[in-house]
Amino acid sequence: MKPGLFLPATAALAALLALSGCMAPIGPVEVTRFVEPAALPQLGHGTIAVEPASGMDPNSLELGSYTAAVARELVRLGYQTAADGQGAQVALVRVERQTVQPERDHGPVSVGGGASAGSYGSGVGLGIGIDLSGKPKPQTETRLSVMIRDRASGKTVWEGRASFAVQADAPLATTSLGAPKMAAALFQNFPGRNGETIEVQ
């Protein structure tokens, strides 16, 4: 073996993980947020528990990836995480996924006509265009929703939704590789403007 070509197992694993991270871009994320103006003073600090929303499987590994990503963002914002059932606030996390079939915005065959006139007479031309691109591929949309509530009153003080779509056969369509990026997009410039929808690259 030539010198310099051997990597320890840990270094090889780290390189592999770094490469897999580079291969998992999720594209633009659409984010919508709703803020209770009266609750602004209590957002971004204090204790908060990150829990599955109603109907979510608490044992789901995929959901676990998203709740962990949300918890990291909340800590970055200034919160202190607490155990389930504890904390002055609670962040309820929901992950949904659906696959849709986009419709072609025009027919496979298009016909166009044109007329021309010049010094040597006039003419009419007819052109036929055929779209050979085939039927659009199915798209899978993943949506991350987080609702922050005041635990004592049960009142919702903040809510955010982040979503992105990829082709249904892409790795990101069925895995949680995009969880950290979706969570980062959702909490960018927290708490955001009430009712505003933005696109995060």
C-alpha cells in the first residue's frame, strides 16, 4: 500500500458522512409562521419541552430526527430544553408527507401558425411541436409543523410550517436527511412576521 492512501476507520467514516451530507440538498423550503403579538416577550427564552404532536408516533425514528433538529434550533434561540411534560412552554412537532402527480401545463402536441408578407408576395406557415419529455414525475412533499404553546394556559403563542418537494424517487422523499435544514429554515429570523410566507434557499 502506498504511503498516504490509508485512512483510519474513524476518518473514513467521517469522510463518508461528510460526502453524504453534500449529496443531500433539499432545495428551497417554503416557510409560513404565525405569531401571537402579546406573547412576543416570552418567546425565545425559558424552558421548553419538544414533544410529538397529537397523532404522531412517539417511537418513530423519523419523527425523532425532526424533534431533535427542532430542539437544537430552540436551544440556539435561547431556550432551555426540558423533559416531556415539563417546561413552561411545549413545542409540538408534526411531520407529514404526501405524493402528488403534477399535471402537464400543456398538451403533448402544439400547433402554431404564422403569416408573412414581403416584396414577392405573402405566405402562411404552420408549425407542429411535439413534447417528448414524457409525463411529469410524481413529487413528494414533506411538511414540518411546530406549534409552541404556553403549558399553563394551553394557548398557542407561535406556529410555523416548513415544506419542500422533491421527485418521489429521490432519497430525500422517504428519509429524514433534510430534517436539520428544514428546522433551520423554519426558525430562521425567529419568530418572523405574523402570517408571512417566505422561501428559504
